[in-house]
Amino acid sequence: MSRVSQAEAIENRRRAVAAASQLFRERGVNGISVADLMKSIGLTTGGFYKQFPSKEALVGEAAQAAFGDLDRLLAGFDEAHGDRDTARGALIDFYLSAEHRDQPGTGCPNAGFAGDMARMPTAGKVRETYAAGVEDFAAWLSADTDGGLPMVATLVGAILLARATAGTELSEKILESTHRALTAPYEP
């Protein structure tokens, strides 16, 4: 039996976190077992416990990675659009799109982890990581975090409802009407 090098162990951990970040957003934390997660990246369950003390520890790292993805996405909107109002409008266009609705695994972690976070213990690093991600998103949406929170709640609620009703006319109506409500103040 060959031992895994330190570089391989680091890469295996990175792959596990990346896969968990996507799969937890797609299926929920309870919708994917440790065995299925590790199988998806070609590793054994035993390898998981060499890297992580528990599934909850992985959830925290996966949420952190997902919020890192969101930060990069938001930076890309800033870079592509120059000013925050235009970037915010483009983000709303993307967020309330059928593409975002239909690809939760690569979508917003605010929505992707919301149900699981509601069931997590109220104290702990995982919930703190999630709360910090929500606040950061709100701060990006508005110079005043408190001002951005209603927009976060509206966006996340709309995408969750649109996903829950996907395949029906209602799903499209949710996306379209929420888009109109959020973009009207920003239109010239």
C-alpha cells in the first residue's frame, strides 16, 4: 500500500472541499453522504477522515469556499461594469435568470446553503461563516449592509421559490416579477 504524499493529500482535500461545495448546494448537506462525496472524486471514505474531523467541519469549509466563489463573481461584475450600480443591475439579471435557477451547484451559496444553515446549531463556526457571507453579499449590494439585507432576502427568497417551482409558469413569474421589482429603481 503506497502512502499519499503531502502534496497529494493537499490536492485531495482541495478536491473534497470543491466537490462538497457544489454537491451541498445541489443536494443539501443531508442529500450527500461522505461515501458518495468521496466516491465522486475517486477517493475512499477512510481518506475523508484523514482530512476532516467530521462532516460538519467539511460543511464549514465548503460554505467558505462557496462564498469565495461568490466574492470572485462579484469582483468580476465590478471589473466588467465599472460602477456599482451597473454591476448590481448585471448581478440581478444573472441572479434572477433561468440559468442560475437551474444550476444550484454553482449558484449563490446564500441560497444553496440556506436550508441547511437553518437546521444547524445556532452557535458554531459553520453558522458564523454563513452569516459573514450573507453580510458580505449585503455590503456588496449596498454601501450600507443593513440596506443590502432586504435585497439579499429578496434575491435568495426568489431563487429558492423559483427552484422549488421549476418547470411551472409560476417559476418564470417569480423570476420576472422579482427582477422588475428590484431593477425599477435602477433604470434611468
